[in-house]
Amino acid sequence: MHPGPRNLITDVSGLSVGNAHDDALRSGSTVLLGHAPFTCGVSIMGGAPGTRETDLLAPDKLVQGVDALVLSGGSAFGLAACDGVADGLRDMGRGFQVGPVRVPIVPGAIVFDLLNGGDKGWRTNPYPSLGRAALAAASLDFPLGSQGAGTGAMTHRWKGGLGSASTVLECGITIGALVVVNALGSVTAGDSRQFWAAPWELGGEFGGLGLSGPYPASHEPTPAKRLGEATTIAIVATDAALDKAGLTRLATAAQDGMARAIVPSHTPFDGDLVFAVSTGAIPLPDPALNPFLLGHAAACTLARAIARGVHAASPRPGDLQPCWRDG
């Protein structure tokens, strides 16, 4: 395994990512756009999720193609970012065709960032505009850290952020991850700056500090954020041809990466969720072995993306938490 040329989810050919944020709001939205509709599954393991259209992604449901996915701040208000993306896609002539009508399919998920110090006293919900702006900004290269849906993210100790990473398998299949890290748990071990994800780090991509340990198993963590303020939401993507059932399994396997990188994760107060996406460009060379390898790669890549999101976070006036780089 090695990273793709960008070490971003857009190393999966056919995908682009756009970010939009509002500094005063201290929040934003992120869009994953497919050049063509892509197949999608989802796994939800947190106890407090906020989602739109995830029921459509079950293997037995009618719709097979998704036009875009939205990750957003704003808690329940942020789900309206999907409306802005859907409007933009409609203008592009995209969507599921029903007779003469096209309906863009835009599932989404949100994180809670309403108590991060930003100005949340809006009279008109800002998230439809942020979603549409993120769609318009979609490209192959995009910044990490305090960007898009990660603009106002926080964790147990450090400022959170938007992370991404990619992995190329020996068989030529690529897998990528995109994540908003806003966790109740900690991404670093004990009082150190060492990332829990360090065993899967490639090329010093988030500081190269390693993980020395041992860390006592008897440690009982206490929440540093108020209950209900947290969530880590992610997308893993691949060019391997997987159907909705295979992607549901891939999303489930990728949740292991969240557990490797955030301690604790999947708590009753996080809305931890993973979407899994396939562009279907490469037939599985070995239908028995490749899904096994993909699940492992998805977990490793997501763990790296989580650490990279926190590693890249940048300071802004009024921050309630320090950035890892300044720690």
C-alpha cells in the first residue's frame, strides 16, 4: 500500500470535493461530487446521528445512483446544505429521472458546531448557500484542516478539522477517505501529541511522532464537551466495482478506522457515520479476496485522514481550543 499522488479522496478518479465556509459563523459545508452518479452505502454506529436520505442507500431500496454527498456543520440546520447542492445539481441537469423530471439524490450528514464561538444568530438559514457554494468549488485539489464542514470542528482536546487520505493497493485499486473530525473522544494519546492513528501513518503525513505507550487500559475517559456536541462523519471511496451491499460492508469495516484514531469513539453522544462510495471503474480482480483487502485499507485510510484533519487545523481569532500544530 502507498498513498495516491494527492493523498486525497480525489485520487479515486471521477470524484471531486468542494468546500465553503463562513468565518463569522465559524462553520461550513463540504461536498463530494461524482462526475457521474456513483453507488453508495452507509454505516451508522454513533448514538446521535443527523442525516438526510440515508434510507435510500440500503441495498433493497430503488435508487442505485447518488449525485453528491454533503458533510456539513450546523447540526440539524446544516442538513439544509443538501438543498443548495440539489438546486445546483438540478441547474446542471443532474438527478434521478422520473418521467420528464430529474431529482438530484443528495444524502448528507451533519456535525454539531453551534457552541464553538461563532455567530449563530442568523435570521435566514445560511447552509443552503454554503452547500451551493461548496458544489461550485468542487475540484481535484482542496485544503484540509479548518475548511468546509471542518471549519468549526472540535475534539476532546484539540481543534478538529477536515481530513483526507488515499491508498493504492498492489492490485491497482484506489481507496480514499474524507472526514470531518468533531469527536467527543481524543485523537491523541494521554497528555502527548502522539496520534492514536500513528501505527498506520505513511511518510510522516501527520507529524511522524509515532506511538510509544503503554497507555493504561484502566483509564476512564471523561467528556470534555457537553453531551450532544460531538460527531465524526466520513466518506470512504473506491474505484473498485462494488454494489450497495458491498459498500454497506465496506462502510462498516471503515468504522474500525474511526475506533483506531479516536478514543473513545462510537459513543452514545456522537453521531459517527461512514458513507462508502464506488465509481465502479475497476472490476474486482478477485471477488473473494479484494473485499477483504478493501475493508482493511478503508479502515487504515480513514484513521490516517482523521489524524491529518486535526494535524492541518489552523488558528483563528476566538478559538476555544488550541491547534495541534501550536500544542
